[in-house]
Amino acid sequence: MGYLCCSGTVDGVLRFNKGLPLSIRSVFYPLLGDRTWGWFGHIIDILAVLATLFGLATSLGLGAQQAASGLGHVFGLEANIGLQLGIIAFVTTLAIVSVIRGINGGVKVLSNVNLIAAFALLVFVIIAGFSIFFDSLTTTLTGYVENMLPLMNPYGREDEAWMHGWTVFYWAWWISWSPCVGMFIARVSKGRTVREFISAVIIILP
């Protein structure tokens, strides 16, 4: 969550403390000065939009594959490209409707529904699958501790699959969301201190 802290903190301070527009180009104002409002700033905003589009496309693609696989496992459906496209269309429609209805009428309602569903799923897993989770916890935790340090070392390794498949791919995917999500978090955090903002992003947001 460090990338969201950096993006959101700078966005919020420059917007609410310095009075600059809430945009990615404003983040570069201390470095570029008035050139931020020219063509250089346009390029920055365009790159931020493209990064968000790439992050959204990746999230939709991976999410559709996972959802199609789950529906196929539960209901016996064939997890083909048609089902995945249907899921993408459904999610996109929900997103468009929520954006059109605004933060209070759309995004807030969708977020509350998501929070309730996530909490209900958590309760269900605790009640129905706690024994399975507890049985595998020791083995999984031991394997995590054993492999964490070797996999964190980027030097002298011959296996490039982990570095490319995890570090490079997932970091690029997560960071691509930082312009959009950082501005959103900064906007809804008006009136909070920097300490409160960072604590909420690091502790609550994950």
C-alpha cells in the first residue's frame, strides 16, 4: 500500500493545503513549476489515464477468469470466453451506473454492498471452513517463512519465472492503479491529518 500512500498523500496535501487542482499533473508542480499547466502536464495526465486503463483491463481480465472458473465449478458451466465476456459486461455495467449516480448514490452504495458481502463471506468461511483453514495454516505458514527470504533475493538466481511472474507483473499492475485510487482516497479523506491518512491506507485499506 506504499504506492497509494505516496500518491494519495501528495494529491491531498497539494489539493487541500495548497489549493492546486486534484490531478496527477499537480503532483509534479513542486518539480516542474508553471510548466505543469502546459503540454508537459497534458502528457502526464494522458499517461496517468493510460496507466489506469491498463490496470483496469488487467483487473477485469483476471477477475473474469477467476469468476468464470468459480461459476463453472459451482454450477457446472463451461468457463469459456463467452462466459468471461458476459462477466466483464456485467461488471462494466455496474461500474458505469455507479459512476453516473455519483459518489453518494452509486459508488457509496456499491461499496457498502461489497463490504456486507465480504463480511458475510468471512463469517461463512469461519463457520464452515475453519477446520480446513486451521489444518493447512501450519503447513502454509511454514512454507511461507522458508521461501520468503530466498524469493526476496534478486541476485544470483537462475529462476526468472518468479521475478517476472510475481514482482514485475504484480508491481506494475498495482502501481498502475495508484493515480486513480490515490486521487480518490485523497478526495474522500479531506479534513484528515497525514498521520490518519497513512494509518488508514496501511492498516484498513488492505
